[in-house]
Amino acid sequence: MLKEERQAYILKQINLHNKVLSSQLAATLGVSEDTILRDLKELASKGSIVKVHGGAVSPSFYHPLNHHVPTYATEAKKQIAQKVITLIKHDMVVLTGGGTTMIELAKAIPDNLRATFFTISPLVAIELVAHPNLTVITIGGELSKGSYVHIGASVINQLRDLQADLCLLGTNGLSIDKGITDSDWEIVQVKKAMIQACEKTAILCISEKLDSYQKFKVCTLDSIHYLVTELPPASTLLQPYAQKQLRIL
């Protein structure tokens, strides 16, 4: 694989999953980790990525409060946000994860909506609290430097005391066979606890992540009630998921 092709693949993975591990890239592409590190250094020098210990993250993920840094697939994420809003009713208790799609959702919530939001993401909380009729409660713990969400035993213990109406989660991978997956073991444990703490769960996922998977399983599709993408529900790409009795938005 040529350097240009390799770097294009790296950028694609970072845009889709927000972060990459140099060791995983080396194994996938069949090159040395030194080669990957040189690629990451070159991409970072162009401002295309931000190099961090063990890999790299997207600039919008690393600088989430800097509105001058573009977010990948912004329009698709805004479409997803508008669909998710139809699931949220007055006086609901909603639990959210983090990520750029969830931030778009938090921005888009109508000011007349009256609901209580719990979130493991301080960035999502900042956007939510701007809405006058929302009660916003953060579930605190260790702040993940790689994902800007709270993780650890403290978070999981707090979630055990919660019974929410709706859980809203992003995902790093979603496929028929592997279900919902992620690349971070600590985040997987928190997501599992979040799903258990809610009556229903919706996965927010841009279509480019369909039929992809990461190393660690969060749950099977049987644990999910809604799948929300930017695609029309009748899209052929979504039909295999509709057959799993997921409600497609």
C-alpha cells in the first residue's frame, strides 16, 4: 500500500471513530508501528489529526469546544439529532453518552421541551443546560482523556440507582453479527451499565459506521430498541437491521 493510500485510510478511521491506536493500525495495514508513527507525525504536521500517546484523535474531538474546528459529517449528525428529538417526550428521564453526534442533539433540543437529562459527558451537559426547561444532572467519575466522558466504578455505581426512560448512545461499531462494539474497554463497561439503567435504548450512528466493528462488545442488537441514522428508514442498507426488530428512524 502506498503512503498516500495508507494515510487516507488512517484519516478515514479517525473521522469515523474519532480516535485510532497506532498498534491496531499497524496490524490492520500489515506495516511496522514505526511506519504508522511516521504517518501520524506527518498528518499531525498538516493539522489533519492530533497525535496523542498511543495513537491519534480527530481535531474536532480533541478541541470539542472550538467551533472553528469542523466536525466530520456534521449535516448527517444534525439529521440524526432531529430524528432523535421525536423520541423525547415531556417529563421523560433521558440518559446520554458523549460524542459529537450527542452534542449536535443537545444543541437541537427545542427550548419548550420539559425533561430531565442525565449524562456522563460534561460537554453534552454544557449544551443541554442552555435549554431553559431541562434539568441536567451529570454522572461523575474519572474523566476519560480519550473520549471526554466519565468512566470507572463510581459512574457504574451511580447508574445502578437510575431507572431512565430512554438511553441515547453513540457507537464506534455496529454490525448484524457483532452488535454494538467499542475500542475502549472502560467505556464499554459504562455503556453496558447505561443500557441496563434504561427502559429503552437508541443508537445514534452515521451510516458510514454500519457493518463495522471494534474489539470490545457492548451488547447484541437484541438489547437495542431504536437505530437512528441519517438515511431514510427504507434504505436498503438498513433493511438487515430492520429484520432484527429494531425500529429504524
